[in-house]
Amino acid sequence: MEQAQTNAQRIYDQVLTFATLYGGRILLAILTLIIGLWVIGWITKLLSSVMAKRHVDRDVQPFLLSLVNAVLRVLLLLSIASTLGVETTSFVAIIGAAGLAVGLALQGSLANFAGGVLILTFKPYRVGDLISAQGFTGNVEAIRIFDTILITLDNKTIILPNGPLSTASITNISTRGTIRVDQVYTVGSQNDLDATKASIQKAVDSCPYALKDRTHDILIAKLNANSRDYDVRVWTNSETYWDTYYYMLESIARQFAKDGIEAPKPKMFITNEE
């Protein structure tokens, strides 16, 4: 019984000594953490507001905000460690060693980070651009530290890593502001050539997305045995590419039916039977 009381007293004394020596530091560290996170949030919001007022490139804004937030959190962690009495030099050395190990394990993520820096520096595309990359086509919604977010034409969200984007081929549909919609239409060779071109021209003239200050081409691309292929090239704004594409398909089908432009007739094979 006396032994148990002695052990309890010893534990109580140790807890009291620990609380006396480190209780204040722990409370201060907790207070520093709470206030530090609040200050980091405030600084991030302030920086976002300042960048918006200064018209900083909106491609760069999410990247800078993420980077500043991460740096401030590391500084807060070092400050809390110092408050607890941890030697910051040793702590920094530990972080450096851990960072090296993590870096070797996450080479792909570092490549994506480097890719993000290259994309924001050389700007092969910007937020809002319509691009085709990695087998996907969509509008760029955001360029983040490690990845780029695309919104496809059917409203799906695609997240693409920046590493491959910075090294692979990218088709930026929006760069020039205008784009040409190329289509091929096949009609029977029995149709009058001029009448066919006039019918196609009516469809082009009726397209509300076709640019009025550009020349649109209607060219014979190929002469087949019983048909002709026509290349139809219509200029439009980049953002109305698909509107133009589908409008022309329907408009030409309707115009051909109205003008009596017929499809190729099947070949007749005659065999001699003995």
C-alpha cells in the first residue's frame, strides 16, 4: 500500500515538474498555432485581393497563393518548434534530410511542379483557352502548382499533371482568336458542279458563326468514279468552333435536300451467266 502511494506521489511530482517547466511553452505553442493559421489565412486573402486589384495574370494567381501559403506554414512550424525549445538548426537539418528523401520518392510530383513553373513562364496556354492535350479537349479552368484543370465540352472535369503537359505536344485552339472549320462532303457525280457549289455556298452564307470578313473556301478535293468530294473551309471565332461545325453539318444536309443535290449512286455490277 505504501509502495503504491509512493509511486503515485512520484508520478504526481513528475507531472507537476513537467507542467511547471513546459506547460507555459505548450500553451504558447498552441496559441501561436491558432493565431498563426488565422494570420496565414488573412495574408492569403489580402494577397488574393491585391493581385486582383493589380490585375496580376490570373494564370499565376492560384500558383502564387498556393506557394505563399505553403511557405508561411513551414515558417509557422519552425516558430512553434522554437517556442517548444527545439533547436531550429537541427530541426531545419531534419526537414532538409526528410525533404531530400521525400523528393527522391516523389520525383513525379517535382516534375509536375517544374512543369507548372514552365507553363506559367512560357504560357503555351492561359486560363480560358480551348486546348487539346493528352487526348482531351477542353477549356482551361485553372493552372495549379502540380496540375491543370480542364472542363471538357460535355462539362467533365479533367485534371492533367503539369509535367507531361510541359514536355508533350499541345494544340491551343484559342491562340489566334480565329480558327478554320474543315469539313468534307461527298455528293454524286451526276449533280451539276456549279449547282452543288452554289448549294454549299448558301449553307455557308446562312451560318451565323461564319466570319463575314474572311473568305470561305469551297473546293473540289477528289474526283471518284461515281462521286465528288468537296472541301468546305469556314472561318469562325475560336470559341464558336463546335457551334460552327455542327451547324454546317445540319445546314448543308438541309440545303442539299432542298436543292436536290443527291448522294452517290451505287455502282451496278453486271455479270454474264452462261
